[in-house]
Amino acid sequence: MTTPADLSREAAPDDDELARRAAIERYLRTGKYETTSPAWPGNTWEREVRAHDGMIRALVAEVNKLAAGHKIPTTSLPADLVAFTRKKVEPMVRGLFRRDEQEAVLAVPEKSVVFLTPANTDQVLLQFGQGGRWMLL
């Protein structure tokens, strides 16, 4: 059991810790952060790496927290995701683009569409670039 004396011995967060928390909260709200923030320890490169890693870990934790308790239906993905993606977008591409452009346009989603499932969400969030993460969410 924690006593008042125990609480008084715990160190209050320092200014850097408060700045890190504020930066993480801002990132979770907006997707933006300062890569050169002095709140993380180390030289410029180390701060950038630590800030980036801290933001991504916070994002993954927040997504998992928000997903907890929700019943997510199980889905099975087709074995050939490229063919599946092409089948889904082809009618739109055929209707919107000139014939000479259609194959090039159809090639883009074949390489760009990501299927999120409960099993791969963390992995996808960790692998995507900064802008891509926010397009997923």
C-alpha cells in the first residue's frame, strides 16, 4: 500500500519529462512533432531518434488502448491481395482515367494499399513513415 510518505519521496517529473509528455500528447492529437526538441537527452541525432521512437511507441500504445474492449470481427483476407485490390479499384480507374493511363494508375494501389487487421496493426504502425501513419488512422 502506498503511503503519503512514499508519494512525497517519488520524484516529481522534471521540466524535460513534462516537455516530453506535452510533445507526445500534441503528436497524438495532431500527428506533428518537433524533431529537434531539446526535451529528449543526447546530441541532435540522438534526440531525433529518441523523440521519433517515443512518439511511435505512444501511438501504438494509444491505438491498442482505444481498441481494447471492442469486439473486432475476424476477417479473412484473400490469398492474392494484389488481384483483390485490382478487382476493387479497377471499375473506378476505368471510369475516371483515359485508356492510355489506366494500367499505370492501376499499378499504384497494387503496391500502396495496406490491409489492417488486429494481428498486424502494431507492425504496420511501426513500419510506416510519419505521414503514412496518419493516413492509416
